[in-house]
Amino acid sequence: MRRIAAGLAVAALAVGFITTGTASAQSEVQSEARPDCAYTATPAEPPARPVSIPHDPWFTKGKVLVKVKTSQGDIPLVLDRTKAPCTTHSFIHLAHRGFYNQTECHRLTAYPTLKALQCGDPSNTGEGGPGYKYKDELPTDLKPAPNDPTGQRRIYPRGTLAMANAGPDTNGSQFFLVQSDSILRPNYTVFGQILPEGMKTLDKIAAGGIAGENPLDGRPNIKSELKWVFPLGV
């Protein structure tokens, strides 16, 4: 099950967008080392929607704007190749192939230490993925959580875009959008940010609350479907 660890305990900002594919970018990429992302098929977990396994990324620098249209409003994202090239490449790979289109964000959490919306599973169950996994690119620059006796937890700030997983090096397609500063162990790859327009949409969904008996964790009351996800870059 790909989930954010619940019961544990990003700020959106404007950035310049760098897309690649020009002649100069093509020449620059020759000097970049291709990371070994270890994209590996998971036969025991077939893809929730047919999709190929990506190759290792050629581009490992710069940022990519992704347009995300949902049933509740737009949630534009900025992906950071420099911090997480393997994760960014996988997300773009899936988006270009329509993997995320017409899928619901299946989980909303409202714990004091974890407020986030989880998306990216075409089966809408929280169990589905792309039929492959790849290694973590864990953050090293998150601020320590205050009053944490273990010294191990970190702040995932409001506006953060991060990967959900089922343990070390099990990243797939599911990701979470942090609606309010959350406290987690740094076990989840951060690969981008939500722009201010997207935070308004995320706040709207969060304000609608959670369906079911658990008011802290479950399907959003406000149905939130990813209509389409389109990267403005390769």
C-alpha cells in the first residue's frame, strides 16, 4: 500500500521555468551524468493503467512547469530536476502518456502533523501504481521539526509536492500535495512545489473535509478528479 505515514508528525513561490530540448540544451546534456534510477518492473503489482517503464533521464537540471486541471480548479506544479531527476522524469513520463488523466485524488489527511491530498492512482483505491518502482531521492534540506525528542522528523512545508511510497525505494505514481506544514520522517522524495493558484484549489478541497467515519483520514468529501496533467517541457 502506497501511503504517507499517518499520525506522524510547502511554501509556494514563483520561480523561473527552464525547459529543455533546444540545441544548446542538447549539447549541455552531453556533460551531464545520467543517474541510475533503477526503474524496475513490479510483476506482483501490475500497472493500474497500461504504461511503459521509463528509461533513465537525459535531463537532470532545471525546472519544469506542469499544468494540472482538476474538477475543483487548476493546480499548477513546478518540478525540480536538480533535486530529484529520477522522480521528475518518471512523473513527466507518466503525464505524457495520460496515466494521471481522469483519476481521483483518493486520500485526504487532516492530522495535526499531516495535512495533505494524495493522488496518482488510476484505480482510485490507494493500492495502484504504474507497474514499476524506482529509488528514493530523499530530501536533505528540510528544517528539523520543533520539539522532536528523536531529532529525526522534518517539516514538509505547505506547498510541497512529494512522493508517497510503500517503503524504501518503492516510488511509483502516487504523490501527495502538502496543504499545511506537516511533520514526517524525511522518507518521502520532494520533487517540486505547488504554485499559489494551486494552493487555493488545495485549500478548497481540504475545507470540504473527509468522507467516512474517520474525520482525519479518508476520501475527500469534495470529489477531486485530475482531468488532465500536461508538462510544459520534456
